[in-house]
Amino acid sequence: MKLALTTSGTTPEAPLDPRFGRAPRFLVYDTDTNGFEIVDNRAGFEAAQGAGFQAAERLVRLGVDGLVTSCCGPNAFRVLERAGIEIYNSDARTVAEAIEAYRAGRLVAVEPS
């Protein structure tokens, strides 16, 4: 499974960024191999509007299965939901803590409202 996490850093020890569309980067973690890649989100970070929508489309193109963030707006949520991407809210301090919480089953997928 490919899990995207919002971050401002480049390692799992980096902070989990509370923003989705304006997070500087995504760390895409592979739960099968424990490997990860860093995906730049500069376009969303610098966007005047539609940052969440653009970031959601990017994650769809990357083929991720899940997203861990603190907050995801309604437009981005709809794009991710239509693509079958599970969304998990987390208040973890670091990406590594959020991954650990996910692996331990402590993160619950957000239900559409």
C-alpha cells in the first residue's frame, strides 16, 4: 500500500505538516517495502487558489492508496474519495509517528459527511 503523508521535510523524522494542499512535500511511504519517496508540492504550496484540489489530483496520479494529514478541505476530499483514496487525520508530531499509528491501527479513515 502507498501512503502519502504531508510534511515539510525529507525524512520520516520530519514534522507531519498540518496542511494538505499547501504542505511543501508529501512523503509517499510503501507499507510493503518500508521504502519511501519525497514528492515536491511546490505548485500547491505556491498556488493562489485550488491548492487542495491540485494536490489531490497529484496524489491520484501517483497511485497512492491512502493519505495521512491533519486537515483536508471538502474539494480535495471529494477528489480523493472518488479515486478510492482513504483519508486519515492525525495529530502526530512526525511522519514516523503517523506511520506507526497507521500500522498499529490507531488511525481511522475519515467518513464523508
